[in-house]
Amino acid sequence: MSFLKSAQSLKPLFDRVLVQRLKPKTQTASGIFIPEKNVEKLNEATVIAAGPGLTHPATGEIIPTSLKSGDKVLLPPFGGSSVKIGEEEYLLYSDKEILAKIE
């Protein structure tokens, strides 16, 4: 049993970023359904929440994360910590692990 009710109740710490992969299409343009085992995982995701950032060791200032909720990002092919909330799966990455922001 999970104590998390929604992704919004999960607040990442430090420079961590909570993302949800974009869902791949399960049907072609002509209406043919693609079997689940043949559907590829996309390396694009939407940022759900981002932590406040890291503390600079010398000055003590907070270095904010470079992403904010709603940003579209490019993920590496592996890594991240999986978090399951209900039926949905999310991933936690360090800010520096995310490859790019998509504009």
C-alpha cells in the first residue's frame, strides 16, 4: 500500500527532478493497434516537480535547478529512480542527468 495519493504530493529534494515519460502511441495512423511488447519507451518526458537546488559548498547559496514543472525534457536511455503512484510510473533524476530541455 502506497501512502502517496498523487504526484503533486511528492516534492523532490535538492537538485532532483520528478518526470513522467510521454506515452507512446499504441495505434498507427491507419488504426492498427501495436502490441504492448513492441511499443518503444520514449526518451521524452514532462517535468512534474523539481527540487529547490543544491547548496554551494563554499558560499552556502542555493544553486537552483534548471527545470520547472511543465518543462519538456530529453532523458538518457537508462538511469533514474522509478516511483510508482497508483497506476502511473514516474522517474526521479538528478538535474545534471537530464540531457536537454525541449522548447
